[in-house]
Amino acid sequence: MAANPEGMGSERTASRVSDVMSTMKEAAQEKVEQGRAKVRQLTNGLETSVQEQPMRAVLIALGIGFLAGYLIRRR
């Protein structure tokens, strides 16, 4: 007969919870790294676009600024 069968069950449960948490942490870290890689990729693409077409980039930024100002002023 086991000395404390209830204790063993809680130890197993704690071990399973720890395993699940570890797996979830690894998956979350992987998703964060994938997100960072995507941001780097988009940033590099944007930098290349601005370098190749600086006037277009300035005009887009100017248009966004005017639109933001218009929307803020309407409030």
C-alpha cells in the first residue's frame, strides 16, 4: 500500500502542468521570433522602397499627415 497516494497524484499533476507550461512557453517564444522576423522583413522592404522612390515616400507621408490632421481636427 502506498504511503500517500493523494500526494503522488498531486505531484503527477504538478509535473504535467509544468510540462504543459513549458511547451506553451516554447511555442510562444517561437511565435514571438516569427513575428520579429516578419517585422525585420517588412522594415527592410520599406527601407528599400524609400531608398528607390524617396519622393513617393515623402508624398505618402505628407498625405497621411494631412489625413491624420483632418481627422483629429474634426473631433
